[in-house]
Amino acid sequence: MYDELLDRTKGAIDSVRSVLKANERLRSLVFAEAGQADDLKRQVQAHIGTTPDPTLWRVHDHCAAVTRLYAIYEHFVVEIVGDWLAILPKLVPNYQALAASVHKEHRKGVARVLQNLGSAKFRHLTALDAVRGFHQAVSGAESYELLPEAFALREQNYRHEVLQEIFNSVAVLESWAWIQAHRQVKGYLERVGEDSTKCENELKQFVQDRNDAAHGIVDEVLSVTKILELSELVEALCVAICEMLSWAVVSLRERDGFASTVGAVTEQFASGAVVAKMQNVEFQLGDRFYVCGASCCYPAVVRSIRLNDADQQRLAVTTETEVGLMFDREVKKNRKLYRVQ
């Protein structure tokens, strides 16, 4: 559902990592002690000219990387909220059926946009752009639009409480509980030695580091290792948000009869293969299921099907049947498999 956006975001994060690592290697060479790769060192220095002060070089990398990582994170939130709001009128065609919190934020957000049309954040919008969807919604038109800028753009940085506020306003409740329970967020916290209750503190410190870097007040230059850890935090948050909104779509489609549980994974093997109890489904190689569980919802493509130790290209089952499956990504035990129309 949001795969393309997530892939672009991961690519942007990877580019920050690559630049950091390349600069660190270059610094190691340029400022190597005498006798260490002298010929290569002289060639590099001759090529790049006067080298910057090593401390100021690290300050520059710190500011550039932290500021860029925050921009990637903020842009991702704005984009994915916009994608969700584009889907929501199709999932809930009756505007009045949306939660009161959505109506309230829609009204406040449109007013905020109108008041700030000349600002950098809203200069791409006209007054008509700002009010068209709201007029459709409150007048009972056959279809309506939800203006992303009315919901996602905030003056405050996207700390955890702001994230909760944004997602509450677009009918995605208990968002922070989902995010901090996500496997990739928990894995990050384990690697950096923090427990799961500290995720909001990690995000708060990241935002503070960004603000310091953006405004030229850098009391502490983070090591390359620490900045790479921040890139892991950003990626984990983006993956968690992506899966949370994927589950929001799946659950609404299930409510309306356009999605259903067709299997449950009962065994997982080191090879990546799984055994799933499947029922009331017909599928084939290349089909996609959504793999869902606690703070988990992502698409996986079927790469192998085995029934009674025989490979299958296509399979139809009505009663509960154990099927061997291989997907294009890891699927763990106790996950449910959803077919979504």
C-alpha cells in the first residue's frame, strides 16, 4: 500500500549512511599518522586541495546528517498521512461516519491553512484548494476530499506527542503504542541499550539534536556510529508507521467484507519456509498476502507452495489445510495471513 514511499525513504536514509561512511574513511586517510599509506595520502591531498580542520569537518557532517535525517522523517510522515487521507474517503464514503476528532481537525486545519496561505508550507495552495474538500464534506456531496496540509503540517517538531496528535486527528488511534511495540523499533532500542519505554526519549533527543544542528548551536558532535544509530531509529519509525497505516486499511477492508483471514502460520524454519493452516482461499505463486500480528502488517509475495511434499503452482483449499509456504521476506510463527481486495 505504501511500499513505494517506504522504499524511497529507505533509499534516502541509505544515502546519508553512505556519505557519512565515505567521509569518515576519507578523514582517516587524510589525517593518518606519518608512514601510513603516505603515497596515497599525498595523492588524495593533492587532488582535494586544502583540507578542512578535522573537528570542523565532523561538525559539518554532524549538522548535515542530523538535519537531513530529520527532514527525511518529517517528509515521510507528511507524505504517508497524505496517502492515508487519499484512501480514507474510499474506505469511509460517508464523511459523517468519520470520528468527531477528524471533523474537528479538518475544520481547524483548513482555517489554519487559509490564515497562512502565503507561508512557505502553503504557498502551493489557493484558497479554493483549501476549502474545496471541506465544502464537499460538510455539504453532503457524493464524494469528498481531505486536505493533507490541514492535518499533517505542524509548527511543532514531530516528537511522539505530536505524532499521536496527528494520527488521532486522522482516525488512527493509539498510534504511539503501536509504534513503540513494533519489532524494528524494539530491535533498535535493544541494540542501543534502551528499553521500549525509552523510545519517546530517543525521538525527543533526536529532535533536539536536529534543532541544535539547524540553528548552529552544537555543543556535542555525535560520532559517526551514533549518527548511524539515529538513521536506524528513523528507519524503524518509518517502517512502524507504514505498517500501522497498512493495518488501518486492512482492518477497515475486513470490516466491509473486502479482506479476510485465510491462514495462520504455525511453524517457521531456518530456511525461511513456514507452515500455515490455510482455508477458504485459492492462490498461486506470485500472489500477495498481508502478514499481520501485534504491531505488524506488511505484504509478502508467495514464492513457493508445497502440499504433501509436492510443489504446487496453484492451490485451492476450503477446509483447514496445512500448507508449506515460502515468501519473499521473513514471516514469523503466529502471524495471520490476510487476503485483501
